[in-house]
Amino acid sequence: MIRIKQQIPIFIGYDYRERAATNVLIDSIYQNSSRPVSITPLVTEQLRKLNIFWRKKDPKQSTDFSFTRFLVPYLMNFEGHAIFLDCDFLSFSDIADLWDQKDPKFVVQCVKHNYITTQKKKFLGEPQNAYPKKNWSSLMIFNCENCKALTPEYVNSASGLDLHRFKWLKGDHLIGSLDSKWNYLVGETNLENEILEEDSLKLVHWTLGGPWFKDQRTMGGSLAAKWFSAREGAMKLWD
């Protein structure tokens, strides 16, 4: 019997418009992981029914999980570590390799992107807002014990900028860095003057919108083709 603490706890931001992305991501994690994982999609309506999330939608909010991601430490009872990632990722590698990078001296770890988006809109016409530390929170390893500032009361009342810019921490020195291969931003990463070889990518992130949207079927070129291949594998029917 596998003990709960031996599983890697993973939380995925959920938006009903991106259910295809969520399902393909989950399967890609399963297929590449060398260790058992426990995956929990953060479904907003479920969290509302539990009276954990009650804030109204913000005009600048582009997905249902813009704020719910910060409830992960609370959902973990402020114990251990946990991984959060947006639903618009695809895994090409062993998530256990990311898990093994957790470092207790940091409260949170992420890819520290350094760019200013050139886009005004992203998928389905949603706003693409520019701010410091943009996309840092799209993939995080939480050290949940040290995230006790992220109570439901705080998450439901703090501004989006305070949450996504990690103002709930006592300094940026508590944010650890992960290699950019773990959060490759399709259509945006090259703005950081970093050219990454496709075969080296660990997790690919369609932050502007991905192939599951009609108008973005080819977003990422060969990476879009790999997403469709992953979808075909996840939905394959066997005779």
C-alpha cells in the first residue's frame, strides 16, 4: 500500500474553458512520472461550496484559478511541500525531478521570468496584463508550513498584484529559482533573450492560449503538434 506522504501532491488550476488542456496535462504527468502522484484540480465552484473561496471575479482576472492557486498551502493543512501549475502546461519529463528540487530554505520556488509581454490580449480576448514577476506564480513549489500568511481570509481579500508579486512573503530572498526549462512560455520566453532547445524542455506553458482553442490550433508550431499527439495518446481507444 502506498502511503499518502509518499505521493507527490500536485494541484492544477482549473478553468471550465480549458478542460481539454487539464486532462491532457494530467495524463502527461502520469505517463512521465517515476513516482506516484496525487493530482487535485482546483475547481472554483467546489471551493466556493466549501466556503474556502468567496471573492468576486476581478475584471483583470483571465482564468478561474487566478486566485485559487494561493489556497494550496491551506488545502495542505500548512504541512509539507506541494506543486501548483496552471492547466495550460504539458509535461515532457519526470515530475519527480522537479519535486526533488524542493529546498526547505525557501518558502516558494518558481521560474523567475524576466520579460514584459508584448501582447494586449490572450486566449478568447482575455486581458494580458503586464506586471513585475509575471508568470512566476504559474508554477510553484510551496513550502506549505511557511505559507501560513495565505489564509482563506487573506487570499479572498488581497489584491491580485500582492498575491502574484509575493507580497505575502517577508522578502524576495525567500523565493527560490527553478530552471526556465520547467516553465517554457510559448510565444513569450524568447523575449527573455534565452533560446532553449525544444528537446531540453521539461514543462511547456501556453500562457497566451493553446491548441485546444480554435483560433490557436498551431500555437507553438511543433509544440502544438506534440500537444495533439499527447491528446491522442490520452484519449486512445483500444480494441
